[in-house]
Amino acid sequence: MTVDLTQFHDAFFEESFEALDAMEAALLKLDIGAPDPELINTIFRVAHSIKGGSATFGFAEIASFTHSLETLLDELRSGAMPVSEDVSDVLLKSVDIMRAMLRAVQAKQPINSQRVSDLQFDLEVIIARNNQAPSPAAVAQLPAASAAPRWQVRFRPYRELLARGNDPLRMLRELHELGETRVQIDAQNLPLLTDIEPQDCHLAWTLELPGEVSEEAIRQVFDWAEGDCDLEVARLPDPATDLAVQAQPSPPPPAEAAVAIEPPPPPGALQEPPSAAPALDASTAAARPENAVKTDPAMSAHADSGSIRVSVDKIDELMNTVGELVITQAMLSQLGGQFQGPQAEQLRAGLVQLERNMRELQESVMRVRMLPISFVFSRFPRMVRDLAHRLGKQIELKLTGEQTELDKTVLEKIGDPLVHLVRNCIDHGIEPPEKRIASGKPPAGTVHLDAAHRGGNIAVEVSDDGGGLDKARILAKARSRGLVGANDTLSDAEIYELIFLPGFSTADKTTDVSGRGVGMDVVRRNVKSLGGAIEVSSESGRGSRFTITLPLTLAIVDGQSVAVGTETYIVPLISIVESMQLKSGSVSRLSGQGEVFSFRGDYLPIIRLHQVFGVEPRTRALHEGLVVVAEGDGRRVGLFVDDLLGQQQVVIKSLETNYGHIEGISGATILGDGSVALILDVPGLIHVASMRLAA
Amino acid sequence: MSANIPGDQQRGGESRQVLTFVLGEETYGVDILRVQEIRGWSAVTKIPHAPPHVLGVLNLRGSIVPIVDLRMRFALERAEYTAITVIIVMSVVTSSGRRDFGVVVDGVSDVVDVNSAEVKPAPELGARGATDYLLGLVSIAERMVVLLDIDRLIGRDLSAIAGGEDGESMAADAA
């Protein structure tokens, strides 16, 4: 019987594309001259796994190409070839070629063999050239050999080692205290996860120690394990050559500590190559999230079982079910409070427990949907590099806060707006190098993407240190298009607002990058559809900053329940400034129409919810009810309600699924008693109320 | 315009099951395949700016479902909602996809087999043009049953709410 391999094709393509993205990201981070060995490993793994996959599936051309690529990468990995600008360029091109080949194969189209063989030739030329003239840099990469030959320690514990109370991790740590230690783990004997016996030790180690350490000191570390392991301590013949093959070029000492600590043998732990745990200082850790999130699970064959692919539909279904469970649980809790009798206390205790578990369950399910924003950010390094080349500008891209997590739906929709913004920054914001130098700035402009949690929201900032928005030009353009009257004076904020108008562009000529006048209005619309907001600030000659504020998730909102008559409404906590009771007489009428009250020196209009929603209230007298001061779209209003009921997290349900959009309402939720409460959309509500006043 | 009779009925002889219910003096029928569930009356949450016959929304196992009062839709005399008032939850197919909604009726009668050959077209009732949601009339046990096309009857209302005036104001919001 033969296995139909085509069923695995989709998974192979999907993984390969992801892996290529990771490879590209790693390439872009690769420092010319001083490459991070872990990055090279990442790149190597991608090439290797694509080679393996394509050979398995019979995609000969891809396999052959990746084989050449692998050869080149192997040279880089061993330090035999330095990472130069040329090499980096060829590698980036290889990513493109591999992507093109995979796409072609996926679409069952012929591969453009000419391009492939051209590049493959380039690759081979580079390899051949290097082999003729061994690079001095390769030698420089090697750690300075110490005077005495290094020790090699082979430590092969017996299975019962752990059961006898020995801890290999402790031994490795002690060894490291003796001197800088290199560790290689041997997981050959690791059985399948299903067969693993957690009490047994299946791992073995080969360690290297500096020559100065005395043999006695080394052996002492293993004193307690005597009889429970095979131990060989021997001098290495030639440290330099051996090292080059066995270990990566020396990372700084702290990295070694992490390496030594990394492979503790909680038996059953999957093998990690020793290089997989480099000690990263905070900045590099932040700068390379893909490595942590994407590449490792996708590429290292051994870590595959660490993650599974699940369709979003299944997760949504799970979310729905959990949402309903939460409602049922709230219903039970309410009911439980009314029970009397000997077992009531037990019942209530159980219900409290249930509530806690429910909350945890809900949070875990929410977290399943949350992904770090690096998934979006990772597309930018390449984009910025290419754009900068094309436009003849020098641009440094700074990414921070990439680990900030947000809901997948939000994540997917925020990508395009961010691309727009970054493009704009590069095309319009950052000046050409000569102009920058002339104005006393470094020739390379900086585009900074930052993400951070702020309260229940996530704020994504795109800023540049370019010329800033040209107020005069924006205004002139707006005047010429009749958007602004010739004599109107606008505040800065109002001028910046103009760029969000549909079809507005100040670009003198349309480039293929931006300037076609579609952009900022689309950005704003996309952000708004996610329940977010976008703000601009800019300083002439210093740069501009776009801040997008987004809800973390579209599924849950923290809300304050308010009562109006017999109805309950939810006001999102994020829009509430405070709630207060008005004294009688503190309300004035404006020209006999709108009511306003004084709040911290401002006069705010009052929106009577019962009027807007056509509900019979318990009271119409303002001092008998409460006023919730709420903010939306930069405006503050007082919402007049009968009473405040309580704060709770509510699951947002769409009204649009079965009904339609209602102005002033963003959705609905189901309360503990199973009834439906509407969730207010404060900006929309302000809009409705002002329309009513105007009418 | 004449009654709208789906193709399979015109070929004749095919029978389908119809759920019949009572509104005042009249009996109506809808395709049983459209019926999701039948439940007792419970208080609804009002929705602002809704047409009068849309009473509000209910929680139907986690989804929010609008409730329509058919008496008000047909401009019949209003009845009190009591413990025996019934809500039939149905699904309609609209231009924007499947939507669920509930209709309030006086009571559910029966599920009957209706042979499409027996369905008579509904007579045109003047120029009101409001009868295109009638699939036809059929006589069951000497009672006239009015077969309803709920896609036309309710679906159109719902589409108007979803894509009509509110849709425009959404666009205005976004600008």
C-alpha cells in the first residue's frame, strides 16, 4: 500500500511559507561581520526543513536549490565564511526564489528555472570563491584558544540516576562554576513521549571545560553520581579545530550560563539543541520575537509537538460555548444566593468555585486567540528595506513592544492600516539623506513602531523623525479643493484631521508607494471598524506620530450596568469618566433646548438616555437619577440614567447577525438572568443626540 | 401580481410539511424546515429606533434574536402577551445571509402535509401590493390556511433595518 503524500502538501506549503518569513526576518537582523549564531541556525533550519520536505514530496528543483543554499549556510554556520553584504543579498534573493518556487508548485505551475539556476550559480560561485581563499574572519571568529588543552567530559548517566537523588542540572551548574563550559546534549536514547518513564534519565552530555581546571575538581562534581553513570574525562587534542566543528562561535560568557542551565533533564523534556537557549539581553529578546514564537515551533523538527494548528472556527465555537457557560454560571450564582437550608452553604461554596474556574477557563480561551503583534510587525523590516532602496533613502526601522498580545481578529485587520502608515512615513515623512544632513539630522531616518498595553486597550504607534506634516501644504490643498473656506483659520489638530478626508493627498506626484489619495481615510475607517481610534501629532522638522488605540479583543468588554426604567444598558467602562449625582438647580438650559451641567469647570451637555431610546424612566427629575460622565471621540457628555447597577465583564454579542445596526448601540450581551442588555456606543450616542438637538 | 409558487410545487403532487398557527381568526402556515423552535413568551429587551412591530430582542441560547409581533405586522388588533402566547423562532434567507428571528403568534395549531397541487394562488387584493409575501391558500380540514413566504415577509424588513437608513448613517460615522 502506498501513502498518498499529496494530503500533506498543504501543511508543507503553509509551514514553508511561514518558515521563509522567519528566515527573511532573521536575515534582515543579521549583522554584517558579527552574525548572531542563533540567527544563522534559524536560517539554516529553514533551508534544511524545506529541502527535506521538498525532497520527500518530489519537488526536485526546490530540493536541489535548497541543497546549494544549505551548503553555503553551512559554511556561514561553521564560521568558515564571513557574512558579507553580498552573501546577505544573495540569501534574501534565495528567500524570494524559494517563495516563488513554492508558489509555483502549489499552483501547479511551471517553475521559472532560469531565475533559479542563475541564483543557484551565484550561490555556488560564492562557495567556490570562499573555499579558495579561506577568510581571515573565520579564524577571528574562533575563541582564543587557552594555553592548556581543554577538557572533554563525557557524562552518560544511567537510567536510575534521578531515582537515586542525583540532579544532573546541579552538576552542570557546578561545572560551569569551575570555568566556562560548553555543553552538548545527547538525546539519542530519548524514547517516544508515550513510552517515556518520567523517573528515568535518558539524556547524556558532552561537556568542554577550560584546560586550567584541574581534573580532580571536575571529578569531584560527579562524586555523588559515582556508580550511577559513565564518566570520561580527557584532554582534547586540539581545541581550536574541535571547537569550530562542535560549537558555534563563542557567544559571550552569560550565554554559556544559560546553555549550561538549559538542558536540565526533566526526563520527557524534548531535546533542544544547545544553541536554542542563547542568553539574550533584554533588547535582543525584544527584537526577535519571531524566533521565539514562530520559527522554533515551525521549524525545529523536535519541537513540533509543542504546538498544533487549529482552525479559527473551532476556537470561535469554543469561545461561544464558554460565553454561554459564563452566562449559565452567572444564572446559577444568582439562583444559589436565594437558597435556604442546611446545604445552601455548600451549594454556594461550590458556585464560588465554579465562578473562579469559569473565569480561568474564559481567560485561557481568550488567550488562545491572542497572538503577539510581532506577527504583524515582522513584515516591516523587509518592506522598509526595499522601500528605502527604491526611494534612495536611508531608514532604520525600530520595533518595540512586539510581544504585546492582542486578539487574532484585531491583529489581522490592523496589518493593512499599519502598512499604509509606515509607507507614508517613508515616502512623505523621512527626507532624503542630503536634506536630512542639511537640517542637521543624521542621514538615516528612523521609523519607530511601538505597541503597548494601555488599560484595556492596546496602543500602536508609528512615528518617524522626518519633516513632520506640512501644515501649510495641507491647508492650501484643502482650500484649493474647497474643503476649507479661504478665510477659515484652523487649529493644528483640525488641520491634521484633514488628512483623514477621503481622497486627500498632498503628494505632488503619484508614486507607486503612496500619494494616490487613498490611504488615511481607509486607515481611519479600518481602525474605527475595530472600535479603535487614530490620532496624529506632528512637529515641523521633527517628525510625526500616529497613535492607534485598539481594544484588546472584540469579544469582551468591561461594562457598567445602568438602569433606565425597566431596561438595563451597559456602558463600556473605558468611556466612563465618572458618575455623579446632580444637585437640583445645577443644571442650566441652553437657549431653552439642551441641558448642560458644570463638571470640573466645563459645561457638559446632558443626554437623557430615556429620551434617546424611547423608554419610560423611573424619574425625569435630574437630581433624582444619576449622571454618568462619558467620553467619546474627544467629547464629554453626561448620560442621565435612573441608577447604577454594577460593573461586570460582558461578552459582546452581535445585534447585526440577526437584526441590524442600531445607532448608539454597539452590541448586546446576555445578563445573569438570561435577559438581553444593550451595550452603548458612546461616540455613536453623542452623534445621535446632537442630531436630535439639531433637528 | 399572482402568488409566487416555487418550482417544485408547480410540477404538482409533491407534498411538504407546514406548521400552522393562529392569529386572531386566521390560520397561517410556514414551511416547517424554516422553524427552529417554538417557545413560550418571555419579556423582551426593547431596541431603540425599531419599527413598531419589532418588539425587541431575546436571548436564544446565546444568540440575540429579534422578536416580531405578527399581529402588528398585519395590522391586526393587538393581543395581550400571556403565559400561553407563543414565539416561533424561524430562519429567513436575506440578501445578507441567514437570519434568525422570532414571531409572536396566538397559538400553534398543527403540522400538516400540504400537497403543492392543492395550493391555490392568493387573490390580488386591490392595489395595495402588500400581498406578495403570500405563497398561496390551501384548505385544510375546511379551514383556509394562508401560506406565508417569510423571506419576503420578514426578510425584507430585516434587510431594510440592516442596510437601509442605518447603513447610511454608519457610513457617515466612519467619514
